Amino acid sequence: MADLAGLKGNEAAAILFLGAINETMQAYGTLNSSPWTAESFGADDRRAAALKEYVSHAVGFSLITGGMAAYIARGKMATYSILGGVIITNVYLVWLYRRASRRGRDAGSSNWANADTGPTQTARWAKG
């Protein structure tokens, strides 16, 4: 495996592993906002389907970019470290978003953002 800023073997692989985890997290953050948002707004079918679609995009994106990084690194330890980081993080985040979606459905929060209940909180605060 090529040196990575003077690091070799397991040291460089550990940095690649952490980098793969970070990039996978960034893909989810960019494409999904947060599990809190999924839980708070994901109770209706349309939003749950949209969440599933964006989670799929994040998984695909992170696998493609992780695969590219593993190919570029071209070392057994680097490849395993990068792909291991991507896969472990994807498994965790898919579980987390599925749980958030389920909790949103259980809470029945489908109308929270769309409820037409009169003046907004901002308007009420403005009135004093």
C-alpha cells in the first residue's frame, strides 16, 4: 500500500476507514437532513416514500464513491478499510432512518408541518 502522509499499513488503513465513515455520513446529511426530521415529518405515505428514496440515493452514492476510493487506493488493507467503513456506516444509518420513520408513523406526526391551525407561532410572538 502506498504511503499516506508517511503512514503505512494499518495506520493508513485506519485513516481510510475513518474517512469512509465520514464520507458516508456526509452523503446522508446532504441527502436526508436528519433522523429527527424523518421522525418528526415522516408519518404520511408520501414522506415515508421520499425518505426511502433519499436513503437509497445515499446508500448508492456512498457505495459508488467508496468503491472508487478503494480502487484508487489499490491495496488489500486499504480496500477492506474503505469498504468496511462504508458498509458498516450504511447499515447503521439505514437502521437509524428506518427506526425514525417507524417512530414518526407511530406518533402520527403526519400533519405536524402542514397543520392549518390559525396564526403561526411567529405571528403570535410578533403580537406579543
